Amino acid sequence: MPTIRRSFFTSAVRWIVRIIGILCCGVFARAVEADSFAAVRAVDDERVAATVAADKVRLDRIYSDGLRYAHANGKIDDKAQHIAALADKKTSHDRFDYQVREFRSAVPGVVLMSGRLLIHTTSAKGKSVNDVNFLAVWREESGRWRLLDWQAAKNPAPVAATN
């Protein structure tokens, strides 16, 4: 094979190998992302169950030591404050109904979870349902997904139709 043809052939093969490598990396990255989303979904389901049970031990494992929990009413708790507030049971969390729960990758090891949630609670004032939009930041810490930040905002009550 003449030198020019061999050089062209070698270059073409290199480009094809590079393109295949890039495509495989994309497929691998999407698979890793899907695995991360499934893992975060599972630990968030565990967080919800631990919150309903007011289980301090489980919540301590799920929350990052750097937790910043911003309630829909503007109150901000750190990890210790939030766990203590759930454990005192002045307000019990009866049920969480996700209307929307979506996941996005921010950077490797950080997943953003956002959506809309109905939080059913009981307090001395009675039962209530809080309709909130939220943004949660999950971070992988030492091989475990932990909740780093939570921010919620109440949705306004639906406007009654007028005739």
C-alpha cells in the first residue's frame, strides 16, 4: 500500500476509534447518571419514611452534616435543629405526596431534585396540607447520597372561579 493511502487509512481508523470512544463515553455517562438518579430517589424515599416515623437515627444518616433546610415559611434549620424539630413531634408529618419529582445532574457527585409536593401534617391546630415547590441538593459523601440543602416555597391557594 503506498504511503499516502496508508497514512489516510491510519488517520481514518483513528478518527473512527475516537468517535466510537466519545459515543461510548456518552452512553456510559448517561448510565451513571441514571444510576445516580435511582440511588437518590431511593434515599429520598427513605428520608420521607424516616420523617414520617420521626426517626432521628435514620435522619442523621440521610442528612449531610452541612444541611441547610429552608422551610416554606422562611425558617432555616441546620441538621441538629431540623432533626430535633421532627423528633419533638409538635407537628407530625403524616404523608408526602409528590406531584412532580425530577432529577438533574449538576456535577459528578451532586444531583438536584426539584418538583411539587403535598405535605400532610398534624399539629395542635389540626390537620393541614402544604402545597410546596422545592429544590433539594443531594451530594455523594463517602459513597452515600446525603441531603445537603432543601428549599421550599408555598404555592398560593387556587383562585376560585367567578361567574
